[in-house]
Amino acid sequence: MAVFIISNREISQVKEGTKTVSKFCFESQTGTSSFRIAKFLGFKPPLADGISKKEYKNLLKTHSDSSQEILSDYFNYDYLPVKEVLLELKHKGKVSQDKLNRLRGSQRMFYEFYSTMLETKSGKRGDLLVFIHGYSYTFSDELEAIETLKRQYIDNPESPVQNLLLLSWPGSKSLFPYTYIDDKRNSIDAGLVFYKMMLKYNEFIKQVLADPELDFCGQRIHLMAHSMGNRLLRSALICMKTSGIMKVLDQVLLLNSDISVNSFDKEDESLYKLTKLANRISVYIHKSDDVLSISTLSKNILSPRLGKYGPVGIKNLPDNVVIVDCSHTKNDLGSKLHDIADHWGYLTSSEVQRDILATLRGEHEELIAHRNLHKKHDRYFQIGESQA
């Protein structure tokens, strides 16, 4: 299993034993223009040390928790050293530690993802899930989110996912609506980080994976974006050229999307580009999503949200786009605000999780258990006990 983080968060110097090292700022609310990569090393829950969560976060401002290792990256896109290491691994069965140590940033990340996915045992899946979180996340929240995603979508034997890439972007500390404008701007800026990663991956494919000597790993890449993370995704897609797009993603899941219901219109080329990148796009909606109601009424007047109402012009959607209506599902796994707002179904509802896992496994949309096809629309499915 390999877990990495890409981010444009600010960096601070913190103590790690006798050394001073660079770490992402845990409470940062602003982004930078820099593209940074970190390897996730594990997150130890603060209460395990007998201190409160607040005390733990204050401690992290000056001392490292060893949950992340920032890897410096090259400015240029040179992945030939990765190919050299992978060919050595194939022909000799081992890799020179000196050559491995010289791999930096995205070189090291792509190497670890590819080699880990290649080593997956026959009959098992070793897919990669790219996750973009929503608004109001501090970095410490993201580390907890990684552990939650790992528990629900990696450790789960029903999941095909074994590797995770988190796109970390700075959000406000509060869930109150006045923080929305800052997070909206931050999500758009962070879209450039995702765009840069796509450019790097494109070069990795051309320079490394195109070599006939290297074996195809046989695994898939999926993308999951929640809430305002969809705005970040949209911002990245706007930067992409329409011509020459490769289908590099298998399943794309747009969860409770805080973008316009018109986002699939041909006049808005961004999500049409996404239909060219992916084998299938599943739009998960909830008609009682209170967070998206606030977004519509207070910050996006006259622009209903995709994750609440679904896309307009359903009959004109591309063939690889489906809608999954979760309005009748129960929040039986979450607590507190998550239970009230109907905005975090991928974490709080076992019914939504079951459907997501089936989607990630690549099951045909009409054959996924517990789905019911809408009476009027093809590719519009409803899940939940009351739909049985």
C-alpha cells in the first residue's frame, strides 16, 4: 500500500527529535503557488497520548508527529530515472538503493504507486484512489480523513482500492457560511495543483509506461471528489486542452458536488473534458443536503447545486454519466453534524458506501444491487431502504 499527498499548503519548520524539518502547516488557511508532495506515514490519534485534540493540534504547530515526509520535487518533468530503476527491478529483481534514494518528489511517488500496483497478487485488485476533499478542512482534519478513507475504502475486503492519493488544499477552520468565500477562492487556486499533477502524470506515461519492456500493472485509477472539491476539479479541467485527452481514469465519483447543475452543459467545456478522461462518471446527489442548500441560498444565488438537484438536461448527458440519488439513505455510521446535513454520505451511510464500492469495482450500473432505475430517466438510479 502506498499513500501520498499533493498540496499547495504553506510549509513550516518544526522539531523532530534533534532535527528541524519541513512539514505542512496544520492550521494554514491560505495556499501558495508551489506544488508539493508528501508521503503519508500514518496518523496517531491524539487521544491515544492522553491529551485533548485541541492540545494535540497546538503541539503540532511546533513539533512534528511524523505523519508526513515532504519530498522535494524537480521543476522539470524528467522521469527517465524512474524507468531506469523499474527496468533494473524487472531484470535483476532488486533495485539499487542509491538510485532509489535519488528519486525525488513525483518521481518517487509514481515509482511507489506503479511498483506497488505491479506487485498486487494475481486475482486481487490494487487500484489507486485519488481523493479531493471539500471545504473547511485543516491539515490535521485531512490526516484523520486519510485514516478514515483507509479504513472504509482500503482495509475493506470488498474494495478494489489499495493505494491512495489525497489532494490537500487549505480550507477555513469553521463550518459557518462566512468561511465559504475564502474556501471557494482557495479551491479554485488549488485546481492548478491538480492540473500540474496531471501534466506530470502525462509525462510519466510518455517517458516510462510507453516503454514496451515495462509490464502493464493491470490496475486502475479512480477519482473521488466531495463537495467543493468538485470546484477544484473543475478549475483543473478548465486548464486542460480539449484535444489529445487520454482516458486515464476508470471510475469518477462526484459526491454532493458544490458546483452548478449546468456543469455538464456543452457551453461549460470542463466537465465534458472529464467525460473524455474517464470510463464512467457517477454523480451522487441528495435532495435533502442542507449544506448545499446553504450554498445555494447564501453564496450561489440562482445557481442550484449539482449535488442536490442533479444535472439539468439528463436526457442529453453523455452515455458514460450516471446519477445516483441517495435521498432515501440513512446515516447509520456518522454522528453529530454529519447526521443532520446529509452531506457526507460516503462516510456516514452504509448504503452509500455499499454503492460506491460496487461502482469502484466496475460493476455495470444497471446490475449494482439495491439500485432502482428511475421511471422516467435512463441512467438515473435511486438507492435507500424506501426504494426497495
